[in-house]
Amino acid sequence: MTVVVFLGVYAIGNPVDILIPDDATAAERDLAIQSLGLDKPLLTQYTTFLSNLLRGDLGTSFVYNIPSIDLILLRLPATLELAFCALFIAIVIGLPLGLLCGLRPGSRLDKTVMGASIIGFSIPNFWQGLMLIMLFSVMLGWLPSTGRGELGTVFGIETSLATWDGLRHLLLPAINLSLYKLSLMIRLTRSGVREVMYLDYVRFARAKGLSEVRIVMVHIMKVVLVPIITVVGMEFGSLIAFATVTETIFAWPGMGKLIIDSIMRLDRPVIAGYLVVIVLLFVLINLLVDIAYSLLDPRIRLGGEPNDR
Amino acid sequence: MIDDIIQEQPWRRAWRHYRQSRFAVIALIVCSIIILAAVFAPWLAPQNPYDLNVIDFFDSKLPPGSSAPTGFIYWLGTDGQGRDMLSAMLYGLRISLFVGVLSGLIAILIGMALGLVAAYVGGWIEALIMRVVDFMLGFPTILVALMLLAILGQGVDKVIFALILVQWAYFARAVRSAALVERQKEYVEAAQSLGLSQPRIMFGHIMPNCLAPVIVLGTMQVASAISTEATLSFLGLGLPITEPSLGLLISNGYSNMLSGRYWISLYPGLLLLLTVFSINVVGDRLRDVLNPRLSR
Amino acid sequence: MRKLVLDIQNLTTRFESAEGIANALDSLSLEIYEGEVVGLVGESGSGKSMTGYSIMGLVEHPGSIVGGSIHYRGQDLRLLDPEQIRNLRGDRIAMIFQDPMMSLNPVLRVDTQLVETLKAHRSIQKKEALQRAIELLQAMGIPSPEIRLRQYPHELSGGMRQRIAIAIALLLEPDLIIADEPTTALDVTIQAQIIHEFQTLIEDRGTSVLWITHDLAVASTMADRLAIMYAGQIVEQGPAEDILARPMHPYTQGLLRSIPSRNIRGKPLQQIPGSAPSLTRLPSGCAFAPRCDQATPLCELTPPLKQITAIRSARCHHPREIDA
């Protein structure tokens, strides 16, 4: 894994040409190459990389001249904030809508929402962001188009959710990021409900004379939620990935924008650092999702098979 | 009694089912128009956007409907270089579709082959293939594509390569699942007992029965590939400016948006949206039609 | 004079699909009195389960009840609004399904599924509801009920799961229990146990039971009266012993002949020729005629319901006794 990362990052491009001004003398050039360690053989560079990695040192950014790990961690909270907000929107709107559609298949509500959801995941993320800016910032002037707003402190964490200005800046990018997830959420919930709705235990619950509300909220939802939560967990990772686009458009100072800029500028330590952080993050997410799944589905937790006789 | 035995051809029945949604039929028509427009772009476009003799810089950033001193009408306006938007869009569509469809097709071939092998042969080969598939699918496509292009640099072939790489795993997994189910069925045993060779059974017998999920997935993946390529181009990592796809056109218009010249980003975006949307609608409908479980 | 608990008259339940119209139930009439067990016997596709669902109002799209009446203690169930029906279900009329693994919700604990039934029909605190559940399980002879209650369905054996389903049915002391093939999914030995336990329970409480099964042998051990179903209709009805000793309808006769224990060793197993008809393409007249060895041209007309004695009836043109 590390070999892949290293080879990928250290073999591309030619940072020498980028970082060292063209009018530098040969001597200055050599000095720069030496100090950046670009002249050592590839294998040496790799071992240094590996040993640094184990010490938590992912190199120093060519551009900013601070340790890349610090740089990434600095920008991580902004991305996480954005991702969580987008997830929140997707769940709060998507789950109930999907539920309603699933309970009334073929109805006008169902068809309209399903059609809209296809639009939702067909719209190219970036274009949608541009249009949002166009509509709400340029034409209507309601919301700011770029940047992150003022930060406040809640429970010791700095976040833009705490200030009105922060919220104003957060709204458009969060909506932009959430749209794709929202459509997915609606469709997922709907199909889950439709599958469960006709199963015997729902019929049995009805035969017991339970109220419709209880049947839907407890019997159906609890079963449907299990796969949904696992999907949501996995999708959180893709939220962080898509944030790269959103952050670029809205100039949101997060990890995503950092990586795009770094790729453009061939800031290899940062790229390497980002890759490592991302991989770690995904492993963590997968682990959490597995745990959540086993907690929620008693069949897994207590060692039975789903259709034990 | 004979009437019971003669059944409708599967294709006909599928088409009849598909036809029941007017929306889906319209989407299919739109798809076809778009594909035709892309294929015949050089003949349809009023102006060749690459021909430097025709483009007049002083005509740049004109709103839709305005006309050039030569009397030529820019139906959808012009972009920052003075290119006719309509023509640029048609050519851009051509490239976007080309890249999306080509990468999709190759990904299908690779994924299907690997999926079939995994399902039929089993053992450590299957384990190995599926490990790789799981690994690849654990990461969001856009991220992998981003990283790949960061390493490989720009170029049409590199973009296609990256797109293939992120897509094949979906097909491999889908085909393997379908093939595993088919493998248990009796006709495989029958073919084996007839002494047919393994590859023949795999590709001749099992594969045709796995096509349904591939068709559905393939449609949606092509749409996704087009969208991904557009995103990459927008970010500046995709196709080079010598071959502008719709994504690049949109990105060119980005800076003009804040000054109110919306059309440079709007129209290519709408075309992109329409393309991806109609393909997705067709794919979605196909999924309902070809899925035996949901026929309620 | 025994009191009537359930009075079904000319009930017709219809399904419309692309393949055609099928009457799962065709003018079905059945009476169930207090304290008796009625065995509803038929092959799959005969409409027996649909009878249960129709009574409970659980017929799902694309099916619907299109004719007839279902009177529960004088009230026509078809005229009630959804809320009234909901109140009856589980409380006055309860149902047990065939496969308890499918009918118990896998992600909810056993006690939740028992308590919610009580709370849906009585205003009762959770603690008291739990207490009642424990008492019932104890009365049913289930060991360590407190432990069982805290388990999930998949942790229990098949027999235990069905006992829980039975407990849920008995919780509110209903007048009528509709048991839809409750032992079919169980091992034979467990089957016998459950049937025996069930019999004791309902006898103690005087509950009426509609026992739906395809197994004539099982029905004969349980039932006071039998109703034999074919292609959506009841073709023979009467006291169980009477029907078993002197069947009148050719279908019933065929069923009895084909029970393995009734066949003589060495001779070929007797079967009813042909197979059950598709409900969308029923022959005109008697539905059983194509397979009947006593059919005459008269059978192309719809057979009337012949009242053979005050308590026996058969839907046939030529009901007659055969040497059993």
C-alpha cells in the first residue's frame, strides 16, 4: 500500500521546475534540490518516506513549508463540518420522503419524487454548485458565494454552525454536497420499505391489531434502518471525496480544496499525506460501520443466521 | 392448449413492459437524439469551434441570439474565445460521449470476464479477484480517478484509462453474483456432463444469462462515467484544452458567471444534465423491466 | 342452542392480474360455533389461506373481497371501518401464521412482540403486560419464560417460536383463532406436541378455532367439523367423524384414498389423477369434473349445494357413498 502511494507521488511531475524560479543560477538550483531531497536515489527517498511515515512525519509541504500533516489536519475540521451538514440534510429530508414513497408505491407523490431523485443524482455536482451560486448569490443576492463564515465555539469545538454568518456561508455548499446523497437516500429507503412491506411479519403485526403508525415506525423502520445505516456510513467516505469539488467551487477552506491545489502545484508531500490520511479515514469508517451493523441487527450480534429454522 | 405454450419473445415482452412508462420512452428518444447529434456533430454544427479562422475574438462573450457582423447568428451566445456556444457544445458532447461510452464498454468487457472467471473457477483466483474488487469499491470513484490523473497527467487516453480502472470493479462484482447463481443451475451440469470445455461453458452458456444486470449497470455506469469525466475536466485534471469536453466548457465559464454572463456555463451544463439524466432514466426503467423480483 | 361466532355467507374474494381474473374464494359459506374446531382442508391453491385473510381483512392488492358477508357475533365485518377492524384483530379474532420465523419480526425481542399486542388493545402498563405474558407462558408449560422473553426469534427453536406465536394469539383471550397451517413448517414430532398442547389450551378456554391445513390426517385429529375446499369453494362440510367414515364428494373420497396409511402394501399408491386447475381458467360447471371418475354430462352445469342431512352438505351433482 505504502509502495503504491510513494511510487505514485514521488515519481510524477517535476517539482524542480515549479518551485525553483527559472532565473535561478545553477548553484542556487543545486542547493534547492539538495535541501528538498530530490537528488537522492528513489529507494533512499522511499525509505526516508517510510520511516517518516511511522513517526507521523509526512514530509514538509513544498509550497507552504510546514509539515504536510499539520497542513492537512488544519483543514480537516472544515471538511468534516461540511460533510456532516450535508449528511444531516440528506438524512433529515431523505429518510421521511423515502418512507412516504415506499408506503405509497405508484402514487403521484411516489412518481414525482422518484423522477426528481433521478435528476438529483444525474446533475453534475459542480454544475449544480455553479447554478446555486448563480441563483442565490448573483441574481438574488441572498447568500454569500464563497468562503467560510465566522466561527464560534460550541462544546469546545470551533464551528461555523455557531454563528449566523457562519450558517449563511455553510448553507449553499452543504446543499450542494448533499444533493446526490439525498437522492440516494430517498431511493434506498423507498426500496427498503417496499421490500419489507409485504413480508409476513408485517402482515402478522397487522393481524395482531397493531396501529399502522406502530407498524411503520417500529416494525418496518427498524428492519429497514439496518442496511441503510451501513450504506450511509460507507457513503460518508464519498462525501469527503466529493467535498473536493464543492470546496473548489465555493472556496471552502477544507482538505478537498487543499488536495486539488496541491495536485496542480505538484506539492508531493501534501498529496502523499492526503492519501495516507484518506486511507486511514476509510479504514476507520469501515470499522465503525461494521460495529454499528452488528449492534443493530441482533441476528448478527447473537450469532444466528438470518433465516435460522 | 397450444396457446399456453407459445410465449412471447423475451425481447418483445421486455419492450412492451418498458413502453408502459411514457416518461421512459421519451427519455429513450432523447438519448437517441443526443447520440445522433454527437455522432453527426461535424455536419450539424454551424461553425467549427477549432477553426481559428472562423473565430473572432471580438465576438466573445456575446449573449444568446446576438449576431456577428457577418450575419451569422450565435444561437446560444459565444464563449470567452468568441466561439459559437452551440457548435462548441456539440463538439464537446461528442467528446464527452466518446470517452464515457468507450471507457464503459471496455470496463464491461474486463469486469465481465473477471467476474465470470471468479464465479466459475472459484478457489484462490476468485478470492484474489474479489479482494481487489472490494478494495477498489471501498473508495469513491472520484477520489481514485483524481489520484490516478494526478499521477498520470492529462490526455484523452489517460482519462479513459482512469475511468476504466474505476468502473470495472462494479461489473466484476455484479457479474460474479449473477454467475454464481447461474452456476448452480442444471444446464451447467448438463453442459459439463456433455464434456464441453470450461471457457465454452463460461462464455457460451453462463454469460448470456448474466446479461440483464450488466445492461442495467452498464447504462448507469456510462452516465456516471460521463459525469465523472466532466467533473475531472472541470477541475482541470481531465481532458486537455485541445479537446474540450462539456466539463471544460463549463469550467471556462466559471469566471464569467459572477459578471452575469451565465450562458457560457449554463447551456453546456444543461446539455450535460440532459444527457446524464436521460441515460439514467433509461437505465432505471431497464432495471424495473429486467428485474424479476420487483414485478408486482 | 349453540351460539354462532362466525357466519360467512357467499364470500367471494377476487384477484385481478395480467393473466386474468381469479376467484380465490367463490361464494364460500361457513359457520363456526362457540367452542368448536373447524378443520378447513384443501390443497395449495384451493383458497384456504385466503379464507383466513379475508376474515381478518388482510387481503392485499391486487385482491379484494367483492361479495358476500362475514358476520362476527352478528356484526358484518365488511361494514366496519378500518379502526374498528383493527380493534377486533388480535383481540377478538386472532391469527397464527404458518412459518413463525417469517411471522415474528427478527429484529424485535419476544417480549416486545407480546407486550405490544396487549398494549394495542388494553390500556395497560408495560410492567403489568410483561407479568401477564410470563403467566401465560408458564400456563403453556414453557420453562424459564423470563429468559425466553428477552431473546430474539432466531435464538429459539422452531417449535418454541410457534408456541410464542400461539401465546400471542391467546393473550387477549379471543373468541376465534384462525390457525393457518401452524404445524406444517415443523418437524413431525414437534407437530404432534404442539397440536396436543394447543388442543388443551383451547379446550380450557372454550375458544373456537378455524384450523386450516392441507393435511387431512392432522385435521382429523383436531377438528369437530370438517370443510373440504377445492378451487375456491367448499365442496363438502360436516362432522369430522362422519366425513371420514362416509365421504360423499368424489374429491373427499379421493383425498381419503390417497392417504398412505390407508393404502394397502404392495398395491400402487392411489392418487387423484390430474392436477389442481389454475383459478384463472376454471372449467364451466363443476371445477372438479375433469378429474372426477364419476363425472357425467350433467357436471358441466354448476353443481348445487346439496344438503344431505341437517348437518352435512356437499357441492356435487351425484354425492354418494362409496365403500371406503
